[in-house]
Amino acid sequence: MTFPGISERLSIGEGASGRLRIRLALSLKVRLRLYRKLASLLRTGMPLPKALDTLWRVASDDGRRPHLPLALATDRWRRQVYDGNSIGRILADWVPDREWMMVEAGSGNLAEALEDAAALTETSRRMVAAVIGAIAYPTFLVVLLGIILWIFSVQAIPAFAQVKPMEQWTGLAAAMAVMSQLVHAGLLPLATAAALAVALALWSLSRWTGAWRSQFDRFGPWSLYR
């Protein structure tokens, strides 16, 4: 089967930047919607290739916008299905392992397998939302404390130092001076490291596997996700 404009779309979708665009477009909500739409089409008796053609027409605005990331993704899938590949293996390059494996394992009843994948995706979405909700307030308090310390170190401490040099401070005042210097020098690197750690933890919730993950499942946020 031939597809109009195939070489042009391939040139846009290939390469690291094209694949990244498609992966970013396949967000959790988008995958959830795709699984359910495809399952609904299959339950009407529509063959899988024709169902993917329908998804592509919707994603590409009936072929008028074929360069949209979601249109490129569904275009790849339908071409590979027409070539004889299973939809589960096709999805392996684009969705988390647990989703494509579920689709592949249920290929005998693909509509039901897609519904199961959608249910799994919905559960993952709720888990991630719960984890974010659990860490949002503590994160807000930490950020607020950091802002207060920063303002104190750049405004209050210098004002006090004009009255009396910090070298002459003793007791609590000296401790405050040391804290001010630490905040002034290390708050930005510390905040950057904390933000990266939070982002890495959220990213790993549904992707990190193995023996080390089972150990970390005893601690938050992985314990909440489990």
C-alpha cells in the first residue's frame, strides 16, 4: 500500500529531533486517549490497519497537517502494521515498557488489551498526581524558607554589618552571619541540585526497575507510587 507524501514525512520524523518531538507529543494523557479510541474502533469490527488510518486522519486534520507530531506517530504505526508488524512491538519504541508489553501479550483480543493498557495508564496518572500532591506542600515550604534566608542574607545582614563589622559579632549574631555567608554562596547550587533530584525522582517512578528500585521502594516518593 502506498501513502501520499511518505518520503517527505519520513524525512521530518526521522532523526533525533523528530523522534524527540514525537515522544514529547505522546504524553500520558495523549496515550490514554489513543488507546481508548483505537479500542473503540476495533470493537466496531474495523480492522487494525483501517483503525490506524482513521487515527491518522484525525491527528493530521484529514491529511492537511501531516507534520504534527501525533500525525507523524500514527503514520509510522499504520505503515508498520501494513508491513506486517504487531502493534505491540511497534509501540515498544514510543511508550513505556509496561504498556506495549500488555498490548503485545493481549494481541489475541487487541481491543481488550488496549483497554487494559488505558486502565494502567490512568492508574499511573493518578499515582503520579498523588505523589506530586504529597511533595508539593513540603517543597513549597522549603522554597519559601530558601527565599526568606536569601532576603535575610542580602538585606538584613549587610544592614547590621554597617552598624558593627561582622568580625566583631558573637553568639547568635555570629551564627547568623555564618548562615548568611553559606546561603549567599551555596543556595543557588543547592536549589538547582534539589530541583534536579525532584525531577529525576518523578521521572524514575514509572521507569526505574531492578534490585536497587526494590530497595528504594521503602522510601518516598517511590513508596507512594508503589
